[in-house]
Amino acid sequence: MTWLKRIGFFLVVNILVITTISIFLNVVLPLFGIRLDPSSMTGLLGFCFVWGFGGAFISLLLSKWMAKSMMGVQIIDTATAGPEARNLVAAVHELARKAGLSKMPEVGVYESPELNAFATGPSRSNSLVAVSSGLLNSMNGAEIEGVLGHEVAHIANGDMVTMTLIQGVVNSFVLFFSRIISRLIASSVDEKYSYMVQYLLTILFDIAFSLLGSIVVAYFSRIREYRADQGGARYAGREKMIAGLRHLQRTFDRLEPDDSSVATLKISSKPAGVMALFSTHPPLQERIERLQKMA
């Protein structure tokens, strides 16, 4: 997909988010006699929580559609698919049954040289497991099953909803504190310039606090990755889970760090100093060592 199409989808999603939340604030809540006044402390807090959680949950609800539209994920139809594709669906569904999922995830493939797979969807009963063609062409059956087990574990653990809740809390407090602090500073300058100062400081603090908030989100993401590794080991087998991680580790070690075939995984085989705080995935060697110590 061209970058113009990606920008188009990004704009459409953001317009949809803004429109939906605006209607909720200005139409739905007033029907129940609720009006949030951002000029008061309580009203501002409620206003920020609506925007913070609203954006996060709308993105979650649209996550499957975005994966199919933006990344070109093609859902496998077992009635017309070839044997390899049917085997991929069968493997995901078998792992899902072991994980106790009552509704089987959709399974899709997208064309890309990157070694990647991901799980998305708004709930355990409405989920998608997508795998890149690069991963399917590079890994053997046992390694692929280990990766699939990891993604199914994300669904079984409810990680999509959990991370959305965490992101919603972070978003809300970023919006709230940036506006409170900018108001306090702007109140000490000449009234003629206070609005412009407050506006500019709000943008500045939104950016700064968002960066700090991303460290919190990344920390919880790394914890969920460890849990998904353990789940993948239970469902697919520990050796298969380790084999999949080792394959990624070998691939990463022989390529440049910015190579597109591994960049989307947001993983590394070694700690990256301060930037490790922003990593959503723990170092591969640490993940492997944890699995080796797992009873």
C-alpha cells in the first residue's frame, strides 16, 4: 500500500474518532443532563477521560478493519484456499481450542518481506491472527507454530483490551496534566498573551507527557509479551516457542538494525540503553532464558 493510502486511512480514522467523541460529548451526554465544562477541574477531568478512553477504544473497535485495510491482510477462506493456507488456519484453531477460546479467530496473511505476526481485535470472541508472507516463507512448521501460539496467547489473555485500558488511562492523564500546567503558567503572564501562551504550552506538554506516557505503556507491553511467551509455550510447546524466538534472533543478528524485515517486530537481541524504555518487546535473549527456566 502506498504511503498516500496510509495517510488517507489515518485521516479517516482520526476524523471518525473526533466526530464520534464530539457527538458523545455534545449530544449524547446532554440527553442525560450531563455537561462537561472544561473550565472547572471536575469538568476538565471528565472531558479528558472521555477523549483519552474514547480514542483508545474506538481504535480498538476498528483494529481488525484497519489491519485488513491498511496492511492488506487477506482472510483465509478454507473452502477455496490451498492446503498450506488451510493448515495455517487449522493450526491457529487448534491452539485457540487449547487456550479455551469459544470463538475461533479469523486467520489472515499479508504480503510483506518482514518476519511478523500479530493478533488484533476488540475481544476474545472477535479477533484476528495475521501472519506475513515473509515469516511463512522463512520459518519451518515448528517455529511458525510457536509464533502462532504466542499470538493466540495474546487473545486468550485479553491483551488487546488490557493495553487499550492502559493506553486510555495514560491518554487521559496526559491531556489533563498538560492543560492544568499550561493554565497555571499562562495565568501568570499578561492577559493579552495568556490564551496564545496556554495554547502553545498545551501542545508542548501534550508531546512531552505523551513521550513519558509511552514509557509506561511500553513497560506494560513488555510484561504482556512475557505472559504471551508463557502461553505460547503451553499451547504450542516450549521448544517450539523457543525455536521461533531463536529464528528471530538469528535473523536480527545477521541484518542491520534498521532492516525492514525485522523493524516492525520492535524487538532486539540485546538491550538498547535508554531506548529500551520505549521498546514494546523485551530483548529476545531474555525471553528465551525465561522460557528455558519455565517449569
